[in-house]
Amino acid sequence: MQLCRADTYGEGQGLTQSGRFEWLTFVLIGCCYGLWALALMAWTTSFWWLGLLLLPWLAAFHTSLQHETIHGHPTRWNWLNELLVSLPLGGVFPYRRYKQLHLVHHNDMNLTDPYEDPESFFWPLANYNRMRPVMKKLFEINNTFSGRLVVGPALTIIGFLRTEIQRLYKREPGVRLAWVLHLIGMTVLLVLVTQTFKMPLWIYLLATVYPALSITSIRSYAEHQAAENVGGRSAVVEAAAPWGLLFLNNNLHIVHHANPKLPWYEIPELYEERKKQFLASNENTLFHGYSDVARRFAFRVKQPVHHPFLHLEETVVE
């Protein structure tokens, strides 16, 4: 059974579904930056600990907002959407690289395929068979929920930078510009954090950047799995409202893949209207909150490291 697709996906236009200005998303972007600044201001006060608690959640929320802009929100203008989230609070991934790779990920026929899906956590069997035992064990740990939160960010950063260096060396179109723009944003971030708010950079990296990636991994761990049926590759997590806000309802992930241009605040309504269809489409891949995900997979591998439905051993992916 295929996904319950409600519209034809046309990312090239960069429009929202109606082309309207989405004030709610615009307000959330402003709130995110405002709270981020307040959290950093707390660093030189007796409430420094409260700022450190808030920062990684705000950086993770900023990633959700970037994801929303990638799909053409909150305005009809791509350049403005990019500008609104261009300060890289998470500090790792260039916005334009994230956008390009994520839109490739939205080819649902290739979801989780390690050859075609840049967001796949699976390895081709050929690569897996050539791994040293210690690396096999490390990636097995990464396929548990707790492992994804602890070692997952490091593996993601290392893997991403490795492939990006190769792309820069090959001079692939758009990659160099994406990094130049990212470095400009990083420079502004560095000045704000260390000079305006007086927080040492190493503290920001350890207390914000890495934990933010762990928080984002809570969502990404559950949202996809290998399945022969296309619909079965995208899950649903019926999470409490704070999680839904943090992830802008991407916990209802099959709805997003079926309707990528739908703004975040319309996803729950569509899910409730067509819940039976969505769950039939994704083979009832449903979690009752992230506590359910943690209970089932905290220390248990959700799926194997190598893609279970691809058995091509002759090709090694670099």
C-alpha cells in the first residue's frame, strides 16, 4: 500500500500550500531567537544553570524551524525563509547542504536506501562486511535508542564532514557557496556567544551543540525504518504536545512524507482525519510517545546496521 499522498510535491517553486504568510511560524522563529538570547544572557547571572538547560532545547527547536523553511514556510520567498533561520544555533550543518540533502531524502521510493537516501542510518552489506569488529559494535550501539543519543551525534558529525570534504574537493555545484554562507553565520554566532554574551566557546559546544543533536536524535531515531512497502518506512509517534511543538509535529512523520508542503500546525488535524488510512499505509508502525520508543529500544537494536532488504555485496559506498 502506498502513502496517502494529498498533493503533488513541487519543492522547486518554494511555495507553501496556499502561498500565504504564516504568522504563527514567523512568531515561533522570533521566540526561538529571543529565548536563545535570554538564555545566553543568564550566563553571567546566578541563573546561568537555567540558561544551560534551555540552550540545547532551543537549538534543537531551531533545527525544526529550519526544516519547516526547507519545505517553503513561512513565506512564499525562499531567500527570506533562509534568512529567517540563517543564524546556525546548532552550529554544525550548513543550511543549504541540509536543504539539498533533505529534499533528496524526500524521494520516498528510496527511503532508507544507503545508496540513495542521504539521511539513511543503514550501511550497504558490502561496507558492513568490511568493517572492523569494533566499528560494527559501535554502529550496533548507535542503532539502540540510548546509543543514538550518546554516540549518534559524533558519528553523524564525522560522517557528514567526511563526505562534505570529498564534495568540496570534487567542487560539486553549490557546496562551496553553502559552506561560505555557513561560515559567515558561524562567525556571527561566535561573536555573539563569546563577545556579547561572554560564554566560552567550548562550553557552548559541549552544553548546546552536542546535546541539541541528541535531542534531535530522539525524533530521527523513530521516524524511519527499512521496509519493503514504501509506506512502512515512515512511522508515527503519538507524542505529548510539548514534543509535538519541539519537533513541529514531525513525530507524525508519515503525514509529513505524504504531504511535505503542509505547514506544521495543520499536520495533527490531517492525521486525525485520516488516521486509519495512514496507519494502514505504514503497516501500523505506531509508537505511543517517545517513552514507548525508549522502553522498547533503549538497549536493543531496532534494526540491523546493514540494510536488511539490500544484499548487494559487490559495491562499496565511499
